Amino acid sequence: MQQSVYIDLYFLVNFSMDLLCLMITASLLHRKVKRWRAILGAIFGGAYAAAALLLGAEGVVGFFADALAACLMCVITFAERRLSVLRVLQCAAVQVLVSMIIGGVMTALYSVLNRLDLPFEVLQGDGLSVWTFALLTAVAGVATVRGGSFLGISQKTKSVTVRAKLFGNEITLSAMVDSGNLLRDPVSGKSVIVADLDRISHVLPPALLRACQSGNHADWLSTYEHAKVTRPIPAQTATGASLLLAIVPDSLTLTVGSDTYPADYLIAPAPLGSRAQNFDAVIALN
């Protein structure tokens, strides 16, 4: 049986679904995303779907093309200076999972509606009416977000209070929990809290502050007294590999919810800017 496909409608449907999936992905991963970037990503997804339909990409080639398209959509949508390959793959995996769940929920809802003898038109010929498709999409989207939160997929930003004593001075930091903060001391294996340099500059010795600001750590690390309280930590930045100076605190406690307990972290001063979403520091809970 010959079937006609309107390429403009096909693009519009895929654009709408991709936009919904990208926004849900951002919500589940708690990633801030600019709407125009999400729209660009969805336009790319819709255009790819239309091109794949016309070219008839199938089999292994089609699979890898689909995977590459999902990654490129996420690069366009979630582009940032420090977007790593791991982050791209994470976003793409969640985006594909979201699209599969939405498709499954819509199929289930369609099956239910098809069995009901409703007093108004739900089906048009062999398919859904436009308004029913929109309704099913909205319901499926809400169900996906709620289900993701229920199953713990959502990475809602958590705030941890860090209280530390550095060079005899006590400081309190509000830290954002970020599982992507993978900084560790290569020698001891201790995790590193990245604290905004401006926020803790007043407790740092002037020589250490200058070293953190300039990136020239040689003078500071040249003396034993300084070297024993700081550790050079390899870090990947927007301009390439670099070193951060992490401080060994005199003491440190974390407050998570109503629980306060001592913890063994290093603290690395670094300019965070807007990346910490108005928090004082970034931490990955052990």
C-alpha cells in the first residue's frame, strides 16, 4: 500500500518532539538552557529526521547516524566552554531515553483511546487528530518528567553547607552539588571542593592569593611550609590543562539537610563566575 508523507508536517512533528525531549532532558539533568539554543537543536533534529527519511538511512549506518545526530543536538542545545565528551554522551543518552519513554507513553495512551467509545472524534481515519496528538504529547511529557523525578533520574541541585578552617580562619560556604566535579588529588585521592576565589580571598595569605590569581605557583610551592598545606591539582579548563592549588584545611564539616559530619576534602580557590549558579563553591559528594 502506497503511503504519502508530507515532509513539512514530518519536519514539524519531529521538531516539536525533539524540542520537548530536549527541554525535559534539561529539566531532568537540571541543566540551564537558553530557549533559542533548544530551538536550534530541535530544528537540527527535525531537519535530520526529514533528511534520513528521504535518504532512507537504515541498518548500522542509520543507527550510528541517529546516535551522532542525538549528540550534535545536545552539543547545540547545551553548548558551553567546558562541555566534555562525557557530558555530551550523558545528555544524548538521557535525551534518547526521554524520547523512547514519551513514544511508549503515547502509544499506550493511543491504545487506550482506541478502545474507548468516546462521544467525540479522537481518531481521524487510521491516525490521530492534531489536537489529540498534541494532548497525548503533553501528557506523555508530564508523565516522563514526573516519572524521572520519582525514579531519581532528576539531578535536582542540592545545597551543602561547608564549614572549614583555613590558615586559622573559619569560613562558611554554600556549595552546589555537582557530580561532574571530578577533581581529585592524584596522590591521596581526596576529592576537591572548588571554591570561588573572590569568596575566600580574605582568608588566604597574600602570596597564595597572588599565586591563585596569576597561575604562577612555583614561588608558593618552593618552600616546605607552603607545600605541605597545599596540593597541585591537574584540571581541565576552557583553554586546556592547568593546575589548581588545593588547600589542606585545618578542619572541615559538611551539613547535608539536618546532618552535620566531618569530611576529608581539599579546597581549591578558582574563579567560578556564573558557573556555580550563585553558590560559593562546587562539590561532588563522596
